[in-house]
Amino acid sequence: MPRRKMMRDFVRALRLVQATDGRQHAHQLVEGLNAAAAEPELEGDQAEAAAARSRDDKGWRDIAEILLTRAPGRLGQLSESACGCFNVLAGASPATFLLGGAYDEDMHGGRIHRDVAGLAFTSPAGYACYLLWKIREEEALDRVKRCPQCQRWFVDETRNKSAARCSAGCTARWWDRSRRRAARAKSRDKRMPRRRRA
Ligand SMILES: [Zn+2]
């Protein structure tokens, strides 16, 4: 294989890995935000579970509030006051460094210790803070968006970060609605001169 071709392939592969890595945290954040926004599916008398769930969701909802303060067209930036809110939330949700806790299996099914480096969070809010911090560090904050059609959070995977809605389905629904609205406005305009004449 010619050397130049090999280099090009390598560079492309490297970019692919970086892009995937950068968005992995954005996908995790979006998953948490959508789960916290959904109504809990609890049956019967599960008040305790509901209270725990609402406590867990609070951190994600606080992060959602912070994201919603971003100005349209400047989704990659958080204001000074939004950063202040984040710092308060992060300060109350500590994380700690962790080694180990992971195992491989040997041929007899026995556990082989692995010294994997990880982080442990005392609350879901800590994990939510970590993801937002990580995404900001990776300059991928402007890929985290909320669909104005269905209100779900999504990761904008388009090359130029131009997606306005989460899916083709939502764009079709939006297009239908805006087209109906335009048609209504048009027929209203047509009626207006007639009314003036009468
Ligand atoms: Zn949508």
C-alpha cells in the first residue's frame, strides 16, 4: 500500500474515534435528561420510591435548567450566572477517585482483579455535573439540544451542527404545522380586502 494512502486512512480513522469519544458523554447526558423529564412509571402505593426517584431526578433537572439558559445561536457557551449555578450544584455533589472494582474472568470462571481507574459519585447530580463539565471541556456543548417539537433532548450529529429538531418525524410534524399556519394566514389575507370593500 502506498505510504500516502495509508497515512490518509489513519488520519480518517483517528478523527472517527475522536468524534465518537467526544459525543459519547453528550449521549449519556441526553439519556439522563430525558429519563428525568419523563413521568415516573410507578404503580400503586410507591410513595417512597417516587420520592427517591424525584430526589435523583432533581440533579438532572437542575442541569437541564442550566442548559436552557443558553442563548439561541450560542449553545456552546454558558453565562457567568449559569456557571455559578453549576458550581453550586457541583460543590454539593462530590465525586471521588476510584481504582479497581472491575474483574476479568479466568478460564475456570474465577475473578481476576483489574485496576481500572474510575470516578464514584455520591448522587446522580454528581454524575450529571461530571457529564456537563466533560462535554464543555470537549467543546461539544453546542451539540446538546432540546427539540422544540417534542421537548426531548438530543445530540446534534450533523457535521455543521445545524439540526433544529430531534428526528425526521419531528421535522415532518413541524413542517405540517407551519404549512397549515401559513395556509391559514394566506386565506386570512385574502379575506381582508373583501371585508374592507363591504
Ligand atoms: Zn423531537
